[in-house]
Amino acid sequence: ALPTSSGFNLIAVQRIMRCEAKGGYTLIFTDDGKSYTASKTLKEYEDILPSDVFFRTHHSHLVNVNFIEKYHKGKGGFIEMTNKAMIPLAARRKNQFIGLVFGA
């Protein structure tokens, strides 16, 4: 259940592609192209979503690894999601990301 200013939106966890911090709110993007503004912080979602599926790539991004299409190399690099969204990967999180996603 995603708390919003008008109530709650019920979204299945496996449909969440990614979450993006916007101040004290979080934008939730789903696999059907919709987005929702939730009145919880990204940290709160990081704590409740399964850590084997959701990875904090950057201070403002949390992604569902099942929707990752490509990894673009760089200092940290970028993650390309199946909907073509480009998500930054912090350099300090790169090794952990590669280990989780590619089993290295």
C-alpha cells in the first residue's frame, strides 16, 4: 500500500520498477508506465522492500533488479531499465551492484 495525500494505492511489489526520492516523498514507477507520489521517504521503502530484489543505486534511486536491461560502464555508470529510464549508479555502490546482479 502506497500512502498518498488522498489515501492509499495498492500496488503489487513485483510491479514496482523503481523508486526515486523527491524531498520527503518518493516517486514509485510501475511496469505499466504509471507513477505514484508516496508520502514516505526512499529510505523507508528501502527498509521494507526485499533487498534481494531492490537495490539502492544512488542516494535518490532504488531499482528492481528484475527490470534492469543494461549496465553502462563508467566511474559508477548508468543502469538502463526495460522502459529505457537511465538511472545513475554511485561509484561506491558499483562493486556491490555487479555482485548482486551479475553474480561476480
